[in-house]
Amino acid sequence: MVNSQPLNRGQYNVEVRTVNNIDDLNVIFGSSGFAKGYSLAPTQQLSWIGACYETLAANSRILVIYAQEGNEILAVAPVCRKKSIFSTYEQFGTRQLLEPTDFIYDDVDVLMLLTQKMAEMKMPLSLYRLPDSSNVPEALATSYKGRARIFNRTGKNYPYIDLTGRDLEKKLSSRLRQDIRRARRKAEKIGKVEFQIRSPSSKEEFLPLFNELVHIEAAGWKGRNRTALAFDAARREFFEKYGISASEMGMLRMPFMLINDSPVAAQFAIESGGAYWLYKIGYDEAFNKCSPGIQLIYETLRYAIDRKLIAYEFLGTPGQWTRRWTKTERKSHFVAVYPYSLGGIAASLGDLFRYVARVTSKKTPMDYIRAITKLMKSG
């Protein structure tokens, strides 16, 4: 590690480190505080952050701001930035993968040490999909007060099913229950129906299962729309590296639905922190009439309840298919911070023109003016 900048705050020591290789992350996250596992979301764990570092953030500048007491790290904020003055620092992989994530902390006062250091360094930030329970927006508002322009927007919700109570049938509508039974009968007319929930523990066990999932996902609507992993090399590389690490940690679950011993639906999920986190699901459209994706969700819900898990996290964003299962959603926030500095101005201009390019189609001068006016009014 290089570029260490210690800052003593009473009993704590706040440091900023430039990460040059995966070993640097292993040293930080291998400290005793994180070994206790109080960060429950998979996106806050080393396996996720390390996979992002090696793939999606490979060409970025990586900073890790953390607070330490003795040999124990109590809070950490890993962020990355494209190597351009017109870019902001953001969480690892959140913009590309659209999954909610937070900084890692167990105490708001310690979190404040991190945000104060960011303010002192005049760091521009774009933090996507912070959970509604996050203390980060308030901490940033306090630390950057009088130092930056801050935008705090409501982000997209993400759906989940509360599994407390354990009675799955009562959690599902009668229409959905009927559809599941009807789909099962149709599948059984085709042949033998089987469900498997695989828990690979090594790279060798994981890769064949992952390749099968990629193949199944490409055989569905995501393949037609070319949004499947088979057509996205960067995300495929991320999920491959993440799957290897999660397998070795014992938390990866790869469920399959099989008809006549052939896989027709698959999931990529994590069991961690008392919850089931669904990151990928795909099914073969050749079996669309028997709804293999729906059947596999139902079976994994039963699995989660049997395991006494407290939540089934769909993640992503709500859609018509998730609302068949649940209308319960968690809120999120998007926070952008532009310090009153040359770097902050440059970063804000970069974000502004990227926003305008995204929301305008013709991109005439008047289109840009309208989009900029709308953005400024919303701020």
C-alpha cells in the first residue's frame, strides 16, 4: 500500500490508502473487525468488493478510507474513480450492477470520521442506491456543510419478501398459488421434474454450474435482448470471479430446475446475514408454458423458510414479475457531492453532460439547454 495519510481523531486513526493490488484489500478486510461479519449485505463483503476491484473497477483509481482503533478496523469506505478529473468517486460496481450498497460501519460516530476526511480531501462523490437505512447521506451533509453542493435524491426501490412468520402460502396470492400448481402439472406432463440447490465450495465445482446458468439465461428473453451475461463480457467476468470467491466462503447457492435431467432454469444467489439474496435468474424459453422461473423461485422460497432465513431479497428494481410475489420494497437514495473547488466543478460538469447525453435523444443545443434547466430546477 502507498499514499497513506494518517489522521488522528482521539482514540481513532483515520487513513486513506491507494489500493494497488488485491492483497491491499485483503489486508484491510482481514482485520479482526470485519472478520466478525457484522456487515450483512453481500455487497459490503470482501468477496464482492474484490471481484469488482479486479473487473469492473480495473481501470479506475481506487481509494479506501478507513477508521482504525489499535489493530482493529471499525469502518471502511472503498471507492473508485475513473482516471479523469471530470469523474466522481463512487462505490464499487454499483453503477454497473445497480445493486444497493452502503459504506461499512457499525457506529455512526466512526462513520463521521470517514466523511470528515472525505470533506477535507474535497472528494467529489456519486453514491448510487444507498439503502434508506444508511447514515451516509446525513453524515455527508454534516461533514461537507459549507464546503460542497449536495444533491440527495430518492433512488429506485428494491423488492423483498419478509419471511418472518414462516407460512409461505399466506404470503402469496391465491392467483399465484394456482399458477404455480398449474405450471407444475404442465412440467410433469413433459417428464420428471427435479429441483436442486447446489452449494459449490471450490472453483472446480462452481465453473460448470456457472457456465450452465449462462447458457440457460441466454436461452430466455435476456438472450433475445442481448442483456444476458453471455453478451456482456464485463459483468460475466465479475460474476465468475465473485462466484469463485463466494463458493470458497460457502455462501453461494446455485439452484436449478430440471426436466428429464436437463436444466431449464437457474439462479445465482447468496445466503448470508440471515437472508437469501437473488442476483441472477434465467430460464429456457422453450419451456415457457410451465413457467420454470416462477417454479424455481417458489422452491427457493421454501428452502429459505426451511433454513429459517428472515428475508428473500430480489434486489435489482421492481417489475411486473416481482410484484406477483411481493409489493414490499426497500427505499434507496442517490447522493452526489460536488466540493467548492476546481476538482468539484470539473466533476459536476462531467456528471452534468453525461446526464444530458443520457436523457436527450437528438442532442441538439436546445435539448441540452432544456435538460440542464430541468436539472438545475430539481436541485
